[in-house]
Amino acid sequence: MRALTLDPVPAAKLESLHGTFPVVAAAIEEILDWVEADPVDPRARRRRFTNGMWAVVRLVGGSEWLVLWEEDQPGIPVVRFIGETSSL
């Protein structure tokens, strides 16, 4: 298993979600599990940007939530952003 790290802002966002929206936090945790467990899991690599970032969007409770991550070094994913993209 790879070591997953979160930048301070997404780490704080996830912690906040655990207290306010536990269902969303659980869905985000599942995405993080995909990223950490398998570097080629297609669920963790939905969209790639030219700068090397990966985006995973998940619909939870009527809102889309986005996780942006990249590998600073091979095998070491770093989460750069967790946030709501829209309300449906």
C-alpha cells in the first residue's frame, strides 16, 4: 500500500466534513482509499490534467465533491484539494 498524504487545507476540510457531513466524509474517505491502495485503479484516475494532477468527482447527497491529487514522487500521492463543485 502507498503512503497517502493530504495538504493542510484538504486535511482540515475532511476533518470538518466528519463533524458536519459524515456521509460526504465517508465518500471522500473511500476515494482516498482508492488513491492509496492502487496506483492504477481507474476509480482514482478519472480525469488527468496536463500538470499531472488527477481529479475524482463523486456525487453525494445532491452535490458533487472533487478530490484533486498528484504524485510528488512515484508512489507517493498527495491530496491537494477537497471541495464541493456544485449543488444539483
